[in-house]
Amino acid sequence: MPLLSKARRIMRINLERIRDGEYPKRIVIGTLTPTQLAAINAHKLKQDLPPIIEEIIFIGRHIYESRIEQDGYTIEDVLDQIYSGMESDSAIVEEGLMTGMRNPTKRADRYGNQVNDVVVFECSRFHPHPELYGAIPKGDMIKPKMKKAT
């Protein structure tokens, strides 16, 4: 498994910090497999972009804002999306300049959907480390109920 055994706990801490208006820390959460790293770097080479290393970092602000605040998912939902997208059998997504991976195995989410989770990396901000920047549950036709603004 590419994620560290403590990854879920430390990602949750960062997401809770963001929720509470605090500053999240930059943390290492795991590594890409050799196959994933080779595929991503081959894709980057085709785009004339510098290669990355296998160690993945996480902050969580974009994921929190897009999936939790905008889409209404919970922290647990987002952690499930990340874990699924980061499985060792997840394969590179070759769509334009995006650097990401997609789990080929569908996962049943908490809302009745069968989804293929995609994780997206931002590869320039902390180069050569990829930052886990986004998580997308592809196929989520039934979405969680949005929280009412207070």
C-alpha cells in the first residue's frame, strides 16, 4: 500500500485544522509504487516537464474546499476517496497536463454510488515532491446533501 500506516490519522488532523480555521502542516503520507512513478515520469517527459520523486506530501486545503465545503462530503468520505485513489493498482490518468491516478476497481460510497476514485497531484509547488492535491469520486451521481450556510 503506497500510504503510510499513519496517513489516515495525519490527513484527518490536517483536514480538521482547516475546518477549525487553523493552518495545516505539510506532511508526508506515503509513496508511489515504482510502476506508478515510472508511468507518471514517462508522461511528464512527453510534456517536457521535470520528473518527480516517489514521496507524496499532503496539505489538504484544496481537497477540503472542493470536496467538503463545495460538494458536502465529510472528512471520512474524502479520506475514503484518497485511500481508494492511492491503491497500489491505481493507474496514471493521461489527460492533458493533469498528473493523476485512477483506481480501476469501483468502490461503493456512502451515498449509493459505485465510483472510481481519482487522485490528482500538484507537481510544481514542492518539486520534486508531488502534493496530493485533489480527490474525485468519478461516478458520484447521488451526492451528499449540502450543509446549509450559517
